[in-house]
Amino acid sequence: MAHVPQIKVPATYIRGGTSKGVFFALNDLPESCQQPGAARDALLQRVIGSPDPYGKQTDGMGGATSSTSKTVILAKSEQADHDVDYLFGQVAIDRAFVDWSGNCGNLTAAVGAFAISKGLVDADRVPENGICTVRIWQKNIQKTIIAHVPMTNGEVQETGDFELDGVTFPAAEVEVEFLDPADGEGSMFPTGNLVDDLEVPGVGTFKATMINAGIPTIFLDAEEIGYTGTELQEAINGDPAALERFETIRAYGAVRMGLISDIAEAATRQHTPKVAFCAPAKAYTASSGKEVGADDIDLCVRALSMGKLHHAMMGTAAVAIGTAAAIPGTLVNLAAGGGERKAVTFGHPSGTLKVGAEAEVVDGEWTATKAIMSRSARVLMEGWVRVPGDSF
């Protein structure tokens, strides 16, 4: 029996923030995959190694976690005053599904560098030395992001001494600005309230701040759900009952936010919304062994992604944290001590992160103008990724 040989697709494997993903230029994809649809989804799944009932993604580029099961497609921007269009696909690990419903804030840090290297940024906008300002159109959520990419001798500067908790080695700092970060259309607080009573049948009723900023996120009070806010991954991910409980809360929150019409739809929208819980600042030992003091942070936050507690913090969820912290009365703001603030430093399982945000009331509703954080990015490998020619 004859078998179709493998094909080669140009690709680059990049770490961005605390995530890793396979990056493609749109025009490098096979023709049938240059537009949304089943062929594109099948190609990306095969590249990553999904669906994998073993949950390991051994036969692909994925790393069997939500942080490492990611794909990015970039193209010259079709939007005025933008350099590059950025499309993010979160690949499910154990089933055949690619979630296109949200952005990846961590990989955003790598978008500018990849765009420069692929010639997607006009040469006259790329300095020989200094900072290249890359204007990114995030296609998933239809928002503008600005990446400030350091340049040295005409090349992207990747090495440096900027340290990011959750990443082992230092690298060059990339400042990322999320402009008007409310995700999607409509109110930043879709229920109209800063805090709601979220009723979850069979589980309970919980105070919740549900916000569309960076990525739709449901914030809970750690103490109310039986946690301290200092938990590490094994405390949650090793507890199947807890994971099922969080997923149920997420599903009912998604309905309350108007993201889905029925809880059954939550299974087809794993990437969004996120669910997180926060608590006042407490001392704890991070997963790396680093001691985080209560005086080092304003609050503690833990967030789940694709059904598991994240090892650090998703970049888009950090935007949601910063935005919610800037608005007096949200659960995040109250955990941070209340009042007005332009920036917040929070503790996560791997350490700490500072994020700045600006929000204001416009026509009686809160709106976010921008959020800013620093990340880093580094190319790990570039060349071609191979997949069987009949896999898409």
C-alpha cells in the first residue's frame, strides 16, 4: 500500500513570554490552508501533535500543556496604520479542536520579532539600532497591540538581562502595549456590574468580577472558594474534582457573560473565558523555589487555562488583572487593597509580574484605554516543520 510522503512547511519555533508556539507566515502555508477552515485546523493539529489520547503530543511540536500547544499565523497587515496581522490558534491536546476565540498575550511578545525577520514590517520603519515599533492588528479580537522590539546592527536583539518569572534564562526586554484592550464588542463588564453573584447549580453561588479586557476573564475570591491564592500547580491540577468544579464555574460564567448561550457550548470554547481567583498579598514559595514576600506584591492571583492551573500567568489574563485592578470595587482591586491605581504587581505560581493599566468612565461605563507589560521572546528553531501530505 502506497503512503503519501511528508511535506515541508516553513516555520519558526519561538518562545514568547512564558509560552512557546509554532509561527507561520500566511503565504508559506499550503494553499488550502491559507484561509480559515477544516484544512487549516487539521494542518495545525498535525504540526502540534493533536489530538493525542495519551496527552503527550509526542508526535508533534506541542509540549502537552496549554502554554506549549499554540500556533501563530502572520501576514502583512490589511489594516491601515498597522504592520502585521496576527492570528492565534490554541490547539487542544487530546481532541481535534483549534480554538480561535482569543489572543495569546505571551506570544504577542514574539510577533514583532517574527514580523521583522519575515519582512512584514516596511524596511523604512525598522531602525538599524534602537527600538522598532511594530503595529500589530490582533485578528482574533480585532484589537491593536504595539510591540517595542529592540534592534542591534539591523537585527532583532534577543539576548539581554531582562528576567521574567516563569522563564529560566534572561533575554532582551520587549515592552507590549495593548490598546483599548476590552475584548470583543460591547461593555467591558458584560453584566453591567463590577461584582456579581454567579450562581452555579450544584456547586454554589460566588462573588465574581466578569470582565472583557485582554481576554474574557471570571475573577473569584480565593477564600470564598476554599483557597489561599498561594497555590502551585499540583494543588489544583492534581485534584480532578477541583478541575471539574472550575470548569463548571467557567461554563456558567461564560453564559452569564453572553459568550455562549448554553453551558454545553463551553466545551467548544476552551480558550475563553479564563477563570481566576485572587487574594490579598501573602508570602509564599514559588515553583522555582523563589521566596515571594507579601511586601513584594499587591495581591496574589492564580488562573486556569485550557482546564489546568497555569504555571505562571497568561499575558492576556495579566491585562485583565491590571485593568480590573485599576477599577475601584472589582474583586481584583479589593484584593489589592482598593482605591485607584495605575499599576499592580501580582504573585503567580512562578513568581511576580507587574502590569500597568489605565481605565476611565465614558458615557457612564468603564472603559480601558491601554495596558502595558514587559515580556521577552527568543527564536528556538527555524526551518521547516514536516507533516504527512494527506493530514489536512
